[in-house]
Amino acid sequence: MLPPLALCINQEGMYLQKVKLSFDDPVNVLSNWNPLDVVPCNWYGVTCSLDLSSSNLCGPFPYILYRLKNVTFVSLYDNFINSTLFDMDIALCQSLEHLDLA
């Protein structure tokens, strides 16, 4: 008899869970970000990019995003992100083509 299959989230999903915890989310837009999902592909705002535009999120920029090596597009437009970003930090995101924090 085989042991039960244990599913756990991948590394990028764990990083995104830390992003979720870094925000205040008063309207629960991130409520479907379930840490029991194997991959975060069906989470609100997550596709091959991270688009959380106009989600009423507030807090500092989640620096853990720098660890998402394959992300090419990040939009936190029309939220309340209150951090200063430095070029040398952004340079860590080697695949990043678009970052919108307006």
C-alpha cells in the first residue's frame, strides 16, 4: 500500500505567501491564496506575472518578490505601497521587464 500523497506548495508559492502576509488586505482580495495549493497559478492576480493593481493593498514593498526569478511583470499600481526601491535591488530580478508601483 502506498502512503497518502502529500502536496505542498512550491518555492515561489511560499514566497508569494510571504508577500501576502506583508500586506494589509482589508477587502480580502488575496483570500484564495491557499498555502495548500501545489502551485499558485490560480491565485487572484497571479499568472505568468503578478498583477495586483487596484487591490486596495497597503504596506511596504515585499522584498521577497526579488526571489521570484521567473517573474517578468509585476504591477502593484493603485495600491498604497510605501517603500523606497533601489536600482541595485531591482537588478536582482533578472527576468523582470515591467514594474508598476504608481
